[in-house]
Amino acid sequence: MIRALALLLVLLFGAPAAQAGDAQDFAFEQKAGATVPGDIALTEADGRQVRLGDVTGARPAILALGYFHCPSLCSVVRDDLLDALSHTGLEAGADYDLLVVSIDPTETPEDAANAKADDMDRYPAAGAARGWHFLCGNAAATGALAAAVGFKSRYDVHLKQFLHPAGLVVLTPQRRVSGYVLGVGYHAGDIRTAVTVASTGGIAKAALPLLLLCFHYDATTGRYSLAIVKILRLAGILTILVIGGTVWLAARHGRRA
């Protein structure tokens, strides 16, 4: 519940100020319709060198950018996505491909392999072995991919983690950006719809400009930062006021009638 409320409140009020700069600097720059280059060089979890075009092109792709040793929200994004996918009825490698790409150039194929094995163990899915791609690459390659889909990030030496937004990018078989699913708390119906639209080459309308930054989430406590909690409390008060005002207006209108 707190996760869903946090998403709504960030949408309504904007994200709390980042320790390392303006939080809005890390919002997705939605590039619906843009083509992602197929020659971006990456490394699969099994150590194979591939180009992005080698693991895309036959079907829609769901792109999750983050990093495997993230202490905050990246694992939540993957958990929510894989849980939603398990209820869509979609088959990996047949209906979609999943690309989990590390933005940390220090991470290795071994890191990718460990993350993939853990995720496949917890979320067994038909076709996952061939349709789930856990990838890493150097800064130039992952930077080019991130820039192509409007994903912004920066490593903060004080927080000792990357600052980046939470969300997914869905690509058409032609590697055009079909749409975005932002935040966390994904629903199977939303994921299935996004994949279906992308499968036909469709370009979805821009997603609501929701901004939830990875470092606002504390994985050790399963909670959002104090700033988010304060916004939650404020929104609770505002919700009560809105409901009260609606009831008052309805009662007043009834008396006039």
C-alpha cells in the first residue's frame, strides 16, 4: 500500500529534493517513437559478446535499466515486473524478450548470471532461459542505450549509489520506443497491454510524468525516505479535506434542490 501511495504522491507533489541535485534532472525523458541502435555492444550473463540487435528484433522487448548490486529500488522493480509477467500469460522468447541491463560499468557477467539465476529461481517462467537477457557493458555502450531511451543516471559518491528513475521501457520488434511504464507496482494487465501495443509497432501516448528515484527507497527497511513519508502524511490530510469538501458540496446541492 505504501508503495502505491508513494507513486501517487510523487505524481501529485513531485519527488523530494535529491541530496545530490535537482531530482527532476533524473526523470525519464520520454522518447516515444525513437529508434534504439542495434549495434550497441553488450555482454550476456554467460559471457557471450552480443549486439543489441542480436537479442531484439523478433518480438517486443521490455527494457529494465538498473544495476545488480543496487542497495535500493532496482530489485523491487525487477520483482514487481517478474511477478506481473507471471500473471500475464505471456511466454518469454515467444511473446516478448526481457532485457535487464546494468548501468554500472564495473558489474560483470558473473553479477548478471547470479541475478538471472536468482530471479529465474524465484519467478520460474516459460521460455525464461532463452527470452530473459541479463546484460552488462562498458560505460559508452550502456550510456548510449540509456540516452536512446531517455534514461538518466549519475553515480553519487556520498550516497555510494546511482541516482536514477524507476521504470520500464517497452520496445517494438523494430527497436522503436513504444512506451514507458513508470515507477513500481506494475500490474499484469498494464504489462500485457504495453507488450501487445509494441507487438504491432504501436507507439503509446506518453506515460504520466511520475518520478520515483531509486535512492529514495531503503531496501534494508522496505520503506521510502522520510521526505516521502512526510508527503504521505500530508496527502492523507488533503484526501480527508477533499472528501469532506465533496460531501459538503453534495449536501449543499441537495438542500438547494
